[in-house]
Amino acid sequence: MSNRYRAPVDDLRFALFDVLNTDKTFEAVGKPEVGRELVDAILDEAARFTENVLAPLNSVGDEQGCTLDTATGAVKTPEGFKAAYEAYVENGWAGLSAPEEFGGQGMPHVVGAAVKEMIDASNLAWSNFPLLSHGAMDALQFHGNDWMKETFLKPLVSGLWTGTMCLTEPHAGTDLGLLKTRAVPNEDGTYTITGTKIFITAGEHDLTENIIHLVLAKLPDAPEGSRGISLFIVPKYLLDDAGKTTATPNHARCGALEHKMGIHGSSTCVMNFDGSKGYLVGQANKGLMAMFTMMNSARLGVGIQGLSQSERAYQNALNYARERLQMRALTGPKFPDKPADPIIVHPDVRRMLLTQKALIEGGRVLALFANTQVDLSHAAPGEAERSDADAMAGFLTPIVKACLTEWGVECAYHAQQCFGGHGYIAEHGMEQIARDVRITTLYEGTTGIQALDLVGRKLLQLQGAGFKPFAQMVGEFCQANANDPLLAPFVSELSSLLQEWVATSQSIAGKAAQNPDEVGASAYDYLFYSGYICLAYFWARSVKAAHATDAASKRATAKLETARFYYDRILPRTRMHLAALQSGADNLMRLDADLFD
Amino acid sequence: MSNRYRAPVDDLRFALFDVLNTDKTFEAVGKPEVGRELVDAILDEAARFTENVLAPLNSVGDEQGCTLDTATGAVKTPEGFKAAYEAYVENGWAGLSAPEEFGGQGMPHVVGAAVKEMIDASNLAWSNFPLLSHGAMDALQFHGNDWMKETFLKPLVSGLWTGTMCLTEPHAGTDLGLLKTRAVPNEDGTYTITGTKIFITAGEHDLTENIIHLVLAKLPDAPEGSRGISLFIVPKYLLDDAGKTTATPNHARCGALEHKMGIHGSSTCVMNFDGSKGYLVGQANKGLMAMFTMMNSARLGVGIQGLSQSERAYQNALNYARERLQMRALTGPKFPDKPADPIIVHPDVRRMLLTQKALIEGGRVLALFANTQVDLSHAAPGEAERSDADAMAGFLTPIVKACLTEWGVECAYHAQQCFGGHGYIAEHGMEQIARDVRITTLYEGTTGIQALDLVGRKLLQLQGAGFKPFAQMVGEFCQANANDPLLAPFVSELSSLLQEWVATSQSIAGKAAQNPDEVGASAYDYLFYSGYICLAYFWARSVKAAHATDAASKRATAKLETARFYYDRILPRTRMHLAALQSGADNLMRLDADLFD
């Protein structure tokens, strides 16, 4: 009954190769050598590492947490975290999807995403130490100069150092235009950074010899608001001329660790920059663009964090439901020789399990698909193909982030309910999952912020550039499979949802032109409405793929029944979201703020 | 920004007197002297006690928790808990709704429920110490003999001792028929009790000189299963012939404290009964009936726990949304002199706040209404009135328990989201609420068990005895107000929902007769479908009441706008639940248990 984790390698393989045909993506991005065999080997190796090295440290991290030595500002990570990080680096996981020219293994992002699910599931708190290295790598790869790539990117890729994203300040979270951290130019071209950042994940730790902070700050002559933000590299320790870490501190010090609901093993730091030396990344006052590069990568990553916790919660709930004997089936004893039936015989327990299964397996395909679009956006042969893929990745990023994290919370919830009172007790581990996953709907932009990004930016500002190719793809699938007896029931529902989705998206644009509050009033419900339609599409594709591979297989049966459950019992959530988003902004805006008491 | 609580006395008064006309209930149960003035005074006094004495101990309890001295089995409660309990007893709160003949104050249950909301909101963990005394009081009042009432009931009513409910065992939670605790009759008419109970709330503590355990156990010749369960009184310390506590332990010892997700200040004990002396309550082998008496009282009480945490979460989220400055309103700056607008200007923040407000204020009326039915079931003048009220209380109990606790989790969730990343940090207190309230959907029967009780027992077995008078009341309200211009939009929707509700209830009965799995397959969704319709009814009544009292008041405006929000944006959840419950049992039952992986 303890909190276990077995990497879902088979379903990852199925999603990658059977549903998404990622071998074709690998070819399209000029990496035909990344075939099924190589990916299989990587997944197997990742399964071993995460099950054997990271998973056993999950509860250790929760119990011990990180500790701060207030005299030195040094943060100690839980027992075993450092050794695990060393193994991670030795095995080459740090640079798995980083370009080979910077020392990475050059694997496609979608392979990295599959591995990331296992890392996150096995130990969410630990996964935060390498997480933001990826965002920092992306920012440096796309916005850094050659010296920065040589000096900072390569050690991040090798895992010698880790990275952070220093955005938030006490009074500036979503609204980065309000930030107060200052950067003053020095004569040698560097900058002196002064200010306080909060909620800095992995801001300080004992895993690596140096930490590379990417810090948003304002230059003295910067314009007001978000157009006056610049991005700086601030290493924890200064470097020598050869670019090696010295023992000279750069006045980037952890002032406090936050006391959090969960992910205790992850250090969440108040970082004080007290005249630290910094290097400007990209152009002055254009820091937000580089920040968005980091952010998009981090948002897809946090979506996978949500998925990962669903998977772990589900495995344990399923295990418990098969072992826990309680009451008889409503249709009569199923195991008359036992004192009671296992609770998996009860329809309501199955409802909770199937909800998890449907959201996890569908969500997995959705997340991996979004990552294939990231790969294609970088390296597909045609310009139009790259730009469509980039737009689709942009459209799907807030959906992946918001849906997969909210479903993570939901799955952890169902898993706790399956355990009954035991789900509230620490020893079973379900309550840790519920506490840990709770951060994922908050950091890297809350669910509400994802929704605003989807509607305000991706749908309206970018005029549905990502929605259109996605909708077209769904339409083509429907057309191609409308007469397939197996798929027809799904396709019929999916087609009408697609029509409705297109019409709804257009109608939001029309309403928003009349009243800007309509953007915010429809955003949340539009996001989930869209997310459930996306999943309906990927479930239909999963049924098709499982039957194409082997129609008589257990997998084909399981995918078909889970898809039926999804269409019958989860997809009706679109009715609720549609009604809410169509009800308009008035019912939200009319009540005076003073009358909310 | 710290975690505050202000007792919502005004809305409690409004719900009691304006919406529910409880003065008429007081007259009907022969207590005309309990008028508005007396209740006002009680509510004010309770507000002072809970705000000033209990609320400040809320975070103390979370941080310190209870501690067990393994050498003696004694449990120490957090600092201040004992003094608060003494003040609670001195002020007469312990016996507020207990009959005067046993030393209580004889207040109606509905007044006790209103006071309980404040106690629970101010300190959920603390509230668990007196909570189960109420269940024990009910069990002894209705099933105990005169000696038991004199000896055990009176000290419970005075608060001198507290009570527990010892039901669960490691392998027997929902399925009490599996329990192994044994009761062997002694020659003097007492019994010797041996066994281990888990999850015993307030099983051991330092607040009172004695603790009265109500223990379910099996007699040697008991029939198998739940028909062979008897209920026993087991005091922690033996009594002398005068019924006073002696220093002689009765071998009822706390073996361990559970490590829980929340309510750390509440002691959740493993209780070992090692040859303890017990007294049979009621008839042998009829213990389940007495247990249900305790349970129903406890279930309504836990529903109020859920409500209470919603209220506390909402107050803090609202406060934060008014103070936190971040971004400009989508329609342009509302406070141009400030660096940004308070986040309450944003539609999505309002969505989260109004969801809480609608669920809390509607839920409060629902919970108090259910408690008026408890009062009427005991003491209404006519037999038919008592029996209708009893059936309505029975029908509403699982709805109150499940909905108010699930909404408690939901409101805590929205409140955390309103705080953004700060919602995850301990100092703001939101995460404690989220952890604390999480127990309420698990203990005293999970949400799934409430749903089975509603459909299997209340709807089918009792043939809708409670549903019918409730539906009739809603129908009469619709008829009476269909032509009121203010209420017509609500009534029109409510009427059609009522028709649908009646038809759906009948159809479930029909399907269940064909296939027992349909009970479990529809139960969860039917419960929430019903809960949202109940709330639609109480919201319409609230609008009517607020306008009847003063149509030009701020309250009338606030109730009207919140009701509109509820009907537009929450009530569509019934579409989702209806579709799910109508989809039948097959989509849950078809997948083989081996194929869930």
C-alpha cells in the first residue's frame, strides 16, 4: 500500500509511435537516425533511473525539505538529492534535448518530454532543480551571444551548473511591468543588479558548483511598464577569464526559503541581488521576449508535471482499488471466497479510476503532440510548416499547461477519494501528491493567466493562427474516418463539436471587439471547453491507432472502452463550459466590488 | 494579508429569519420563546468567542499538532486548546442544542448549526473535539437507558467529558460488517471489549477528565456481517458508584496518532481496547441503528465544516483581491493613481470570487434548512409533519454532507488561485484551509458513500419519501412566484429543472430495478445534479426574501446579482451531471479490472 511508481513506458511508446507517428516527425526535423529502437532504449533507461534512483527519494524530500543556513545563505537539499543529480548528469540526462553543438544529445523535444514525465512523476520536488535549466538553455540558445553560449549554455547543457528564472517580486507577479530590480551599466559592458526576487525555484542549492540566474531588471532609462524590462545573466559565483567558476560570490544570496504546502524538497528562495554583476541577454528593454522563450518551455514542462502526478496518483489508486476488500458488488459477490469484494467492483470507484485513466492517457498524447510541434517549429523543412507548427505549439501551450495541471489536481483528488480516509494519511503518499501537484496550477502563470494567453493573445491577437491548423487537422481526421464503423460514433460527435468550436471561437472574437471584458469573462471556460475537445480528438486517434496496430489486443479493448467512457462521461463537461462562456461578461462585472461581502 | 476570520453574523441572520422564517419553526417545535432577539444575542456571543478565542489558535494548531506520549498513551493538544475548551464549556456552548432535562439549553438544532459554522470556520481542528460529543449525545438520548442518560449523557451535555465514535478498523471502513472488535458479556451485565479502532477523532486528549467512547463491537454469538454489530459505552476511566470519574484506567489507550494532510490540531487516534469494561447501548446486534443516529448528526455537522472553510477561504480571497494591485482592467485603468488596479477588476478573479459567494450563501441556506427539518422531525405537532420532516432531513443529509464538503474543497481551491503563488505559501493561511478541508469529503462517509445513501437508500429503498415533499415545496414556490417580474426568470428555469429532476429520479429507479449497478453508476452525478437544483431553489428564495425585506438595500442587489451569476454560470453543471448519469452503467462496468493499467 505504499506510494509506488512504475514508469508507464508502454503507453508512452504507444502515444509516441502508434498514435503520433513521431518517427515521421524525427525525419521531418532532419533526425531520421532517432528511430524507434533508440527511443525505446532511452525510455527504458529513463524508467530504470526514475524508478530506482528518484522515486525512493520522493517521500524523503517531503519529510526533510530544504534547509537554509541563514549565516551563509547556503541551502541544503534533502538526503540523496545530490547523489541523484550526479547520476542524472553522468547518465547524460541534463542535455538530452539540447543541441549537439553545445554538448547536448540532440534528441527531439518530444523525447525529452517523455523522459520528463517519468522524472517528474518519480520525484516532483527533485525535478524542479533541472527544470529551469531548460528554460535558461532555451533563452541563451535563442537570445544569447556566442560568448554566452560558450560560457553559460554549455555548462547548463552538461548539467555542471543549473539555471533559474528570476521574475517575480513581492509586488510584481503576473504584472512584471511593476518590477523594481535595477540594472546599472558599468564601464566594462557589464551591469550591476540590485533587487529582491521571490519564489525563485532552485535559487540556491548544493547540487552544483555554480547557479546561473536569469534576472529581469530595469535599466535606469527604461520606459515604464513591461516595455522597459531587460534580461540579465547573473552567476552565483563570478567566473575567471577562462569562464570557470571562482570562489568569489556575486552577492546573489538566498535570504529565506518559503514554507510551502508541498514540493518541500524543492528550494523556493527569496533571492537578494545586492550589487551583483550581470550580463545583458539580447537587446536592452526587450527582456520580455527572451523571458517568453523561457516561459513557454517552462509552461509545457509544468503541464507535464501535472500529468506526471496524475499518473502516479492513478497507479496507487488502482493498486489500492484492486487490493482493498470492502462491501459486496451491487450485483452480488464477485469473490465469494473473500470476506468482501475488492472495491474496483463498485461503479463509483470505477468512475474515479476511469476519469483518471481517460485524462492521463489522453493528456499524454496531447502533451506529446504539442512537443512535436515545438520540434517542427524549429526544424521542419518548409517555412509554412515551421510557422504553422509554431502557432500550433503556441495555441496548445496554455491548454497543456492549464488542463494537465488542473487534471493533475483532479486526479490526485480522485486517488485520495479511492483510498477513503487512508488517502488523508501521510504513510500512503496520496496526500503528498495532492500537496505537491497543487503548485502546478499556480506557478509559471496561474490557470487564469493561461486562459487569458489563449484567448487574448493566441485567439484574438494572433487571429487564431494556431487554432486554424489544429481545427483543420481535426476536420481532416473526421472526414477520413467518418465511415469507419469503429470510429463513426466518436467522429460523429467530434465533428459537431468541431463546428461548434469554430463558431464559438469566432463569436468570442466578435464579442471581445465590443467589450474587452468578454475576453476575461470567456477565457477560463473557453480554455477547458477547448481542452476537452482536443482530448476527444486524441482519444479517437488513440482508438484508431490501437486497432490499427492489433485490433484483438488488450490495449485495443482498453483504449476503446476508455474512449467510450471519456465521450459519455467527461466530454459533457463541454456543455457546462459552453453555457458559462456564452453567458457573457455582465454576470461577472455588474456586482460592485463593495458588495461582495 | 494574514488569515483572518470575521463571523458572517449578518448573512446567518438573513438565512435564518428572512429566508427560512425560523421563528415559525421555533413556534412549531414548541419553543416560541426562542425569538429573533435571543438568537441574535447567541450569534453575537458566538461571533465574539470564535473570532477572539478560537480563530487565533487556528495556525497554532496546524504548526504544533497533537503529540503522543508513547509511554503513557497521553495526548497533548496544542497550546491554548485546553483554555479555549474551558471557555467553551463555561459559556455554555457544549449543551446549546441539548435538551434542558439533561442540562442543555434546549436551543433548536438550527441555532446550534449556525453557531457550529462559526466554531468550525474559526478553527476546524479544534471543532473536532466537541463535534463527536454531539453524535454521542444523540445516540444516548435516543438509544440509552435512564442510567446511561444520567451517568454519561449529562456530563457530555455539560462538556465535562467529550465523546467519540469508534467505528473504523484497519480492514473495516465503509464495510462495518467486517469489524473484529469483540464484546464478551460479564456476569454483572457489563461487557469486556477487545479490539483496535483507527481514525478515532478526539480519541485521546487533555481537554477533559474523562472521554466516553461509543464503540461498535461483536458479541460472541453475533450473526455475520452488519446485522451482528452492537454498540457499547466505554469510558476512558472507570466510574465509581456515584458515576464520578475515578483514576482507574479502563484499558482504552491511544496507540498512535495518524500523520495527516491537515487538521493537525485534531487528534486522530489508533485506539486499543484491551479488555475494557463496556455497557451495551440499546439492543444487542442492533448497534447499527444507534450508529446511524450518531452518523446522521455527524454528517450534517461535517457538511457545515465544509461550508465553514469555504467562508473563511472566501473572506481572505476577497480581501486579497481588493488589496493586491496587478495589471490594469481590460477596459482601461480603474485606479489610474495607483501603480495597477486591484485584481478584483478582472473578470476571471470575479468568476472565482462569485463562485465561492454563490456556493457559500446558497449552501448556508441549504444546510440551515436541513437542520430545521431535524428540529421539526423531533417536535413538530403533527405526526405527518414530523415524518415528512424526518424524510426530508434524511434526503438532504447526504446532499448537505457531500455538496458542502466538495464545495469547501472547491472554494479553498479558488481562494488559493486568487492568491496566485502566495496561495501556496504557509504564511497566508490559504494552504492550511485547503489541507484542513480536504478531510471533510472523506470522513463520516466519503462523497461516493453519501451518493449511494442518497440513491440506494433515500431514493429507492425509502421510495423518495424525502424527495417528494421537497419537490412539492419547490413546485409550490414556482407556482406562487411565476408571475413575479423579479423572480420569473429564476422560476422559469427552476420549474423546468424540477420537472426534469422528478423524471430523472423516476428513471433511475426504473433502471436500477433492471440492473443494480445503475444505482452506483448514477449516484454521484445524481447527488450533485440534485444539489445544484436545491441551491437554485434556495437562491430564488434568497432573492425573494432580500427584496421582501428591503428591495432598495445593498443586500437585495447583492443577492440578485449573485443569483444571476449562479443561474448563468454554476447551474449549467447540471447539464454535465445529467448527461453522465443518463449514460448508464455500461461505460463503467465493461472494462475488465485487469485492463485498467
